[in-house]
Amino acid sequence: MIVYGRALKNVHYSVVQINYSFWGIILSLPFLWIEKVDHRLFHYDQRTIYCQLGLIGLTNTAAMTLFVFTTQFAKPTTVSLLRYVSIIYFFLSDILIFKQQFEFM
């Protein structure tokens, strides 16, 4: 993904966003078609789950926009290193929020 973003450095970032969105729509159409025909793929009882899925989609869109922006205007090594730093935050959120216990050898 970083290589793709850097390859399109001379292209305006909004064009890259449209490209990513286009492929996201194309790849999600089979799931929507299965839902329309079968009615079993995405069946949730509570309305809050659909709201959470919508918020996840909005957060993913914002993250993708910022990721494309940084891969085009920053050094790719810096962006890659910052992505590795997020692993620490994932472990901390697992420990502090979700109360996960890790067993080390």
C-alpha cells in the first residue's frame, strides 16, 4: 500500500481516494448481493450494532485518507515506522481496556 501511494505521488490525493473507494465498492458488491438474495450474511438484532459498523466505516475512511496523504507527502520510512509503533498501542488497549492476559514463554 505504501509503494502504491508513493507511486502515485504526482497524482492529487483526492484522485487516489476515488480509486480506493471505487475498488472498495467493487469488492463489497458480492457481499451486498449475497445479503439481498440470502438474508443470512449480515443479520444483527440490535440497531446499535449497525451504528457501530457505520462508525467503524467512518473511522476507516478517515484513517485511509490520512494514510494516503502521509504516503504521498512524507518519507515512506517514517510512515512505516509509525505503523510499527501502533503495535504498542494495540497491546496497551488489549491489556487496559479489554483486560487480556498474555502468557510469555
